[in-house]
Amino acid sequence: MKIEYQKSLKKYNTFGIDVRAKKFISINSEEDLYEALTLCKDEDIFILSGGSNMLLTRDIDATVLHISISGISVTEKTDNTVLVSANAGENWHDFVQFCINKGYGGLENLSLIPGYVGSAPIQNIGAYGVELKDNFVSCEAIHTKTKEKRIFTKQDCNFGYRNSVFKNELKGTYIITKVTFELTTAQHLLNTSYGAIEAALKDKNCTKPTIKDIAEAVISIRKSKLPDPKEIGNSGSFFKNPVISSTAFTVLQNTYPTIPSYKVDEEHIKVPAGWLIEQSGFKGKRWGDAGVHSKQALVLVNHNNATGKEILELSLKIKETVRQKFDISLETEVNIIK
């Protein structure tokens, strides 16, 4: 367990925001975590994982625990399923690739999502018709005060769209250390329902796709639309896709006939936030070093040395413009540390 002071967090958040941590502890094992929680029992703590879903707007005047516990294990197997557990510090995409290379299906649509495994349940990450909860079995977590370990089932996590119990009533209370998934080994339930995946497979003349084919299609799509955080600071999708009533959508459609949509149920329609932002004139625009990506308006970027406050101000400008133009209130997907 290594302790550092006044440490820059620039390389620990995908936006590349240069703020400092009052105290920084690298957590490489559960033993490190128990020791750190004991050491910091009277201190404010800040949990940092892959830093891929947050915007830091200030220095962190607390003890930052950077969760870097690695390891993957395969436990129960049946004729067509397997339980795979990954520790919280595993890179999410690397974990998905591990599963695909082993022939385990279920996570292929979630390829190339940045971040660590431990933060994935908090956000209930999702892409191309699949969410983490679809294959989630349980996660282990340690209480920050009592240090008691608890196993959370899918029901316990109360998953919703980009949401979970860990973002609400248990926010900051538990630190996830391990996540377990049930995946398929043979009779894979492939999800190619999103048009972009279908088009990518068709371009490759792939009529009988494997889980690897789908993963490669998703990776290709994401690379074509989303910037690499290693090349330009960003946190992926900054806003959630809003869900509105079918009645409100009909009114919008009368004014904007080409508005894209996805049916949620008989009474609700999901509208792409990126389309709303692009129609509001923000796509590719830049204010100093804070900007909107030129290929995907849903992504806010740090061109070089933008501050978190500058990116936050841009996001507020976008939200207000969309609200005035479409009467839709955008919600941020990124966790903003104010």
C-alpha cells in the first residue's frame, strides 16, 4: 500500500483534468483496503476507480483510495453457462476480451467501454441493446465505515437505466471489490438488434456472426464515433438519452420529422441526446479547450488544458439550449465532482 500527498490526478481521470488529491493511496488487494479504511477512519475518503465516468471540477480535499485490485476467476460451469468473477481493478474492456477469447458470451456488446470492472455496476453500463444487469449475478463490496463485506444480488442493486443503488441511497457507503457474471459457453443469445451492428456485420458479409464478430463490430463502431481518451480527454457519453412520453414525441415529430427514436414501451420513447445536441448547433464547437466532439455530439472533450469548471459550464449551456429548443431536460450520465 503506497501513500502519496498532493498527487496530480490528471492521468487517473479520462477527461485529463489536472486537479490534486490531498492524500492518495493505491489499493492493490482487499488487505490494502481494510488497512486503508482503518488508517483513514476519521478522514473523508474519495473512491477512485478508472476515472472514466467523472468530471473533476476541484482539488480533492480528502484521502483518495484508488482501487486497483486485479484478478479474474472462473467458478461454476454447467452445460451452457459459466460464472466468471473479476476484481474491481480489472480494465473493463480487457475483461470483456478475456471472456470472448474463452468463448464466453454475453458481454460482447459492451466492448471498448472505458473504465474498471468495479465501477461498472454503479453505472449499470450499457451499449447496443445490452446492459450490465443482463448478465450480472452479484458483487462483493466492503462498507467504508464498518468494513463489513456484503454480497449484493441483482435485486439488491436495484438497477435502472444508467443507475443503481450505488448511485443513490448507498452512494459512497460501499466499495465494490469483485463482480460476478453468468455467461454462456455455447448457445449464445446474440443481440444484433441495433442497426449499426447489423450494418457493420452486413458490410463484412457476416451472416452467422460469432460473439467475436459482434465484439469486433462494436469496437469498429465505437472507434468511428467516439474519441480515444488517450488522444483527447473525454468521458464518453456525457448525457443520458432522454425518455419522453409518446405524446410529447408525436408533437416533436410534427416539427422535426427526421427525429430518430427508440421505442421503450407503449407510452415512452427514447430520443438520442446526441441528435438533440447536434440540432442545437453544438457539434464540433469549441470554447477555449472545452468542446463538443466533431463526430459525436454526445461527447464533451478536453482539447488540452480545459478545467473541469469550463467543461461543466459548457454542459450547462448545452442543457439550457436543448431545454429551450425541444422542451427536454437532459440528465448528465457523468458523475460531476463539484
